Amino acid sequence: MTRNHQLMAAGLHLGYAEREIVTDLNLTVPAGKLTVIVGANACGKSTLLRGLARLLQPSRGAVYLDGKPIHQMPTREVATLLGVLPQSPIAPEAITVADLVGRGRYPHQGWFRRWTSEDDAAVAQALSATDMAAFADRPVDELSGGQRQRVWIAMALAQQTDLLLLDEPTTFLDINHQVEVLDLLTDLVKTGGRTVVVVLHDLNLACRYADHIVAMKSGTIIAEGQPNEIITEAVVHDVFHLTAHILRDPVSNTPLIIPVGRHHVAKVTAR
Amino acid sequence: MTILSLETIAIVRRQRLSHARRVTFGLLSALLLACTAAMLLGDFPVPALDVVQSLFSPLTGSANRSVDFIVLQVRLPRLCLALLSGAAFGLSGIIFQTLLRNPLASPDIIGIAHGASAAAVFCIIILGWSGLSVSLGAFAGAMLTALAIYLLAWRNGVTAYRVVLIGIATAAMLSAVISYLFTRARLFEVQQAMAWLVGSLNAARPEDSIVLATMLVLVLPLLLALVRGLDGLELGDDTAYALGTRVEITRLGLMLVGVALAAFATAAVGPVGFVAFVSGPIARRLMGGAGRGVPQAALVGALVMLASDLAAQHALASVQLPTGVVTGGFGAAFLIWLLIASGRSGRVN
């Protein structure tokens, strides 16, 4: 099974109305890897993700999926190859978990292909993977923020696409659920051979889980590559305007960022 | 981690399907009951058997001409018009409410009914029209108002919130236009315009139902082609795109269908208030999340319209109320309940 779909941006400019947010950006998403986009607030990381997911029309440049400009491909066809979890999806009132996750099957259905056992299997698998199986017939309204987030991830999983783009999927989650979600995404990459792109806030988790990390600042990529190679004190300072020490994560042997603020600094460490 | 089996999820889905079927069956039964009542009740008592005989008289030949007249020319056209217009209002309401993700977004709240009303009042008072030409004017008014709201709300695409706000503002503005037109009118014209504005089935003729039914049949294929798009659109634009929905074209098409349905129904019976507004939420509540409830909203709309018309005719022995007065009272109570209920759950939509 060859699943290596190629997603790349070339000379990409993205913005809303007059304001340009992403400028002249080039990126090739490594196939079969977990790519994490990091950066300070308003650096354009979510905008880039929306552009890659064809949710935002570029003002210049283009995004290519398997060599074809993604904005010119039929959106239904894209939806069978590339799944997206946007930042703030809306759950309709009273909808049940199974029903919402089932909506992920939309691109696989049509007038002549209605609901089949294959769809049931995809929903069951997505609910099991996100540990939401026990909640299948519960209304989404009644769930906690973290459970709701996992339902949305399950919906994107039910879409069964080889490429998966998620905008801050760990927001609202407790630390244990954050780790669970990232483990789940890693499973998809390692055993499912999928390509996953995630926007994350937590730099340490990003360093631990990313095969490929993309650091952004004011709409451009400052550095990209393996976390061990590119996440240095200089890059962190450049991207976040933050003085930090970088240690080895004792668990994963990846960079562990220790921020240095103005207070609670026991040992003065001048840079 | 619990592993969910294929069978479990199939059972969950089948339970929801059978619930949806029960709701549909219940609504159909209630409708049948209301239809029977509508055919049997009236100032001129007709035995049930004679009503049935009259219904078949076009085939079997007439037994009693005056009974035939009452059954076929008075009660049946009124019943059919109530069912058709109610269903159209119900569909229009749930399309807008789902599309704009807001129970307040029904065409009788966001100004489309007001557009029809203002145009009709203009036709009656300024142009001195009556009858079918007023209906055509009302239809044009509804379509034009919807277009204006859509264009005013457009800013690199249409957001639900802007449509609702601009719609409510438009409704207020058009109400002012109606009030202004009244100040310039003679008493007789005001009476005629008021009768139209309240909305009534008193003047139902067989032709009205035929025209409305034809229009509905023309619109339904478009609705059927687009209705699946609602599943994506109600999750937000980004999610809809992500799932492969062609967002702008689907939304525009569905809005067109919703406006056309509201405009046809309003042209036929006047802006009977709140039927479009209450049908969707009632249908959804009955369904309890077991589907999007579009056909059920049509049934609820027909039922609300017919039951209100029955109440309007028979609740007070001495007077016949216009149907719109009953739906208005019912709808206002429902609106208050909805606001209280959504306030309690802390949810605006």
C-alpha cells in the first residue's frame, strides 16, 4: 500500500482581506512523518495550516497535493485524501457522538453510495482509537471539553485519509489526554503509514513527538528539520523572544526547553 | 481502552433510525387525525359517510350537490392549502435555522416575511391591487429582500451571524415601511392590508393549492440534491470544506430553496407568523439528535398550520379568527420558552 501523498507549498502567500499573514512560504511536508508547526501567537501557523488544507485561498503561490494545485481539485476528491480538524468546529445541538463521528464519512458517500458496514467499521475504529467507544450514543453537549475534542479527532479519523492536518488538537485537554492524542497521532504515522501535520502550542511535547518540526515567525519559516538538530537556544529566542535553557528530555532524549523569566530565577544565567 | 465492535455501532445507528421512523409515523398519524377533523368539522354538519362519498364524487358522480360543494370547494381546498403552506414554511424554517446555526434565523424573523408583507401592503395601498397580483408582489418582495440581505451580509463569503443581524435589522426597517404606508392609506385599504398581513386560509380556493403544489414540486429536486450538504455546513464552514462540501454554492442553493419556499407559502396564505420559526426546533427536539429532521419539520409545519387553522375556526363559537392570530399566540409562547430554555443551558444556538 503506497500512501505517500505529497503535500507542498510553493511561494505561498496567505492573508485575510488586506492583511498578509504568511509571506512567500515554501514547505514540503515529509510523507509518512509527523510534522509539528510551532511558533508564537499570531505567527501564522494556523493560517498556514488552513492554507495547506485548502480552507483558505492563497493570494499568491499555491499548495500542491500530489503535484496538482489543491485549490483547483474537486473538494470532495481532496476530502478523501486529506482530513482536517479546524480550530473551532461547531457541534449541532443534541447530536450524538456516533452521529457526529459519522459525518466524517461524508466524502465517501454520495447519492448512489449510502451508509454501509464499511462506514460503521470506520466509525467504530475511530471511536475505539480515541477511547470514546463508551460514549457512542451520548449527546456531544453533555461531554467535557477534552472528551469533545476527542470526538472531533474521531470525526477526522473516520474520514480515513492518508493525510491528516490538525490545528491545536490538544487544546482543552489535560496533560494525560494531550499525551494520549499525540501517541495516537504517532500510531497513525508509525503503523498506519499516514502523514500528519499538527499545530501545537507546547514546545516540549512538539520536540518529543515531531519527526519534523517547523518553527515559524511572522509568516515565514525560521527553521525546519529534526527537533534535535534545529531546536537551539538561539532558535527559541528568535521564534518566541524567550530566553531559555535547553536540556535533554530524560524520557525521549529530545530537546527540553526550560524558560527563563524575570522571576524565580535561582541561578543567574546570562546569555 | 474499550474496543468498539462493528455490531455495537450498527446497533446504535439502527436505534436512531427506528427512533426517526417512530417520530415520522407519530407525526403522520397526528396529521391524519387533524385532516379527518378538518373534513368533518364545520358550521354545516355533514355526516362522515357523506364526506367520504363526496370525496369520490368526481369519479362516482354526485349524490348531493350542496354537500359536494362544502366538501370539495370549501373544506378540501382549505385543508390542502394548510398542509402545503405549513410544510413549505416548516421546510423553509429548518433550512435557514440549520444553515445559519441559529433557531432565530427563520424567514419570519430575519426579514424575508417582512419583505413579502411590505411589498403586499405597497401593492394594496399604493397600487390598488388585489388577489393574485398581490401574491405575485409579495413573492417578488420576499425574493428581493433575501437578495438584499445576502448582498449586505457578503464580505468574502457570508457568515451566519451577519445574515441574522442584517436580517433582523432589515425586518425592523421593513416594519417601519409598512407603518408608514398605513399612515397614507384609507380605512378600507388598511382593513384589506391588515387582513393580508395577519395571514389567513379563509379565502382558500382549489387553484391556490394547485399553484402552490406545482411550485413545491419544482423546488423539491433542488432541495433533495443539496440537503446532504447541511450535514457539513452545520459544523462550521471550515469543517464543511474539510469534509468536501462545496460551501458557497451549496449554501447559496439552499438559501435560494429556503427563500423560494417561504415566498411561495407567503404569497399563498400571507405571512402566517411563527410556523417556520417553531417547526424546526420542535422537529429537532422530537428527533433527539436522530438525524437532521428536515422531512419531520415539514410534517410539523403542516400539523401546526392545520391545527392552528382548526383552532382559529372552531375555538370560539361566534367568531372565526384568522389563522395567523393563533399561530402568532402559539409561536410567541414558544419563543419565550425557547429563550428561557436556551438561557438555562447557557447556549445561544
